[in-house]
Amino acid sequence: MGALRRVLPYLGIVLGTAITATGLNLFLIPNRLNDGGLTGVAVVLHFVAGWPVGPTLLVLNLPLLALASYLVGVPFGIRTLFGAVSLAVLLEVIPVHPVTHDLLLGAVYGGILSGAGLGLVFRAQSSTGGTDLVARILRHYFHTSMGFGLMGADVLVIGLTAGVMGIRLAMYSLFALFVGTRIVDVVQVGLDYHKSALIIARDPEILARRILEDLNRGVTGWTGRGMYSGEDRTILLTAVSRMEIPRLKSIVYRHDPHAFFLIQDANEILGEGFRPQGPDGKPV
């Protein structure tokens, strides 16, 4: 059982990189598109200099991977090296065959497959290298955020695409990047969006009991101060499914029509009543 747990992440990496390579070779590369990152640089070099995408991507990744492993740690470096090699090999094994020559369809489906594959790789706590490594290195030396590093690197790659291959292909590549980013979030978080609610009402003890009994959902209360009134009030926090929102509204407004009620998306909720969490901290 322990051996299987050690192998499963690597199987996830292989599956993820296979899906990403499929999206690149069937939709993006045949249409001269890319979805940013070092993969985008390798695609541009493929059309400008004739270099194969897989080996070029691996060569570009190796120095960044060595530096990131030194800065972040060897375990991260081993899995990322495996992901980078796996993607490079599969890009050469899976044939480049255009499913469509429509640039919009190529960008959409290429972005979907590329993002889905990368999401699986990230779920395996790995990476395929590329701009993820650039962002980590920038954060170490210049204390920038991961988001800033990723965005900056991808913007530079799309700019390179525009300069070398034209603004039209760069615009479609930017759309593929956007689609892929959204799909990565869906794969990691899922489509089952829940809601969290903050409620300020009179008699919070009674309202909390109604939510506990009628919805069978937990409620947490803490004290806050209204800066206009200067009064201390109890703020209630609860989490529910989308289907339970109408019932929650009915309970609150039946109890206090003038309650302050804030509902917001909660992309992932772990714990009792929702997705269980394993001993390693991952969703089960």
C-alpha cells in the first residue's frame, strides 16, 4: 500500500503530461499557437528555427530546474524533473496532427486539454517546469509574488509570439492561455462551488440554532464591532451548498428581515459535511 501511494503521484504526472501534450500536438502547434510559458518559447523556436518542441523545452527547463532545486529543495526538483522529461518525451511520441485549422477552435480545445493536463500535474504536487520555475526564482531573489512572476513571464512569451509570428496568432495564443488557466483551476478545485455566508442579526443564538437544526450545518460566531453604531454584535459564519442557499435565506429573513447577510463563493471546503481531508492534508 505504501509503495502504491508513492507511485500514484508519478502516474498522475504521466497522465497529466500526456493530456497536455495531446492538446499541444493536436490543436495548438499545428495552428502555430501556444499557451504561454517556456512551452510557448519552444513552439516559437520550432517555427522560426525548426527545432523540435520537446527537446527544446527540456533544454530550456534544465538550468532553471537546477537553480530552483537548489533554492526550493531536492524533492520538488525530482518531481518537476520527472514532469518536464515526461512532457518533453510525450511531445515527441504523440504525432502532430491538426484536428482543426480553425484558430478559435484550436485555441479553445488546446487550452482545455493543456490546462486539464497541467491541473492533474499540479494535483500530484509537481510541475512541468517553465514559468512556474521562473516565478519561484523571481520570488526568491526579488520577493515578488508567484502570481506576478507567472503573469510577467507569460506576458513576455505572448509578446515574443506577437513579434515573431504576428499579432493575430498572439491574440489567439493569449485566449488559449486564458482558457488553460481557468481549466487548471477547475481541475484543482472542482465545479462543485459551495457558498459561505456571514450573517449579523438580532438574537444570533436563536438563528444559529435554527441553522444547526433545519440545515444540519455548523455555525461559528465571533464578536465584532459596528464602526457606525459602536455596538458589539455577534457575526455568524456558515457554509452551505448552492442548493441550500434559498433555505438559508428563508431561515434568516424569517428570523430577522433586517439582518445583514453576505453570501460569497467558497471554491473548496474541506471538513465535516463537505469533502473529507486525508492525513496528508489533501482532499480524499
